[in-house]
Amino acid sequence: MDLHEQLKKLFPDHQPSNEPEIVDETPHELFVQKEPMICQYEKRKGKPTTIISGYAGSEEDFKILAKEIKSKLAVGGSFKEGEIIIQGDFRDKIMKILQEKGFKTKRVGG
């Protein structure tokens, strides 16, 4: 018994639609600003952290950017009060990622 037969037994009145699904494949465009984003190094509770701030676009775009950076670097982090906080000192890698996306960056601290 295959899956289709099992589903027919569970839902005998269901009629599958023949309409194709519409999937929006367009990637989300981030707002690229003229002022540089600040990429600074700090120690919090004795542990190194990288803090990215200075984004002028919407907060949702900044959260998307934070998620992308964290996944590319395979590190933990958070988004708080308009700043992306990344665990570890990844300033050079983060600046390279941001510059590839068209952002200007400024290195601060250490």
C-alpha cells in the first residue's frame, strides 16, 4: 500500500487540485546604505564578541542579515537593540561578507 492509497482511505472526499503552486523565488533585496557599518571587537564576560551596528534599513532586513552571517560562519549570536552580536572574533570574515553584499564597513577596536 503506497502513500496515495493511504491518504485516499484517510480522506475519501479530498479532490487534489490540478493548479500549479505559485512559489515566489525572488530573493529579498537588502537596503544598502552609504554610511559604513561599524564592526567592532569587544570582550563580554571574558569572551570575545564581534558587534555589528550602524544599519539604517529596516529591522527585519538587519535580522535577515544577522541570520545569514551566523549561518555562513557557523557560529552563535543574537540580535539585540539594533546590533548583531556574534560569538568570537570574526571581524575580518564578517567585513568580507558585508563588502561582497555591497556594504561599506569600518573596523573599530583592537
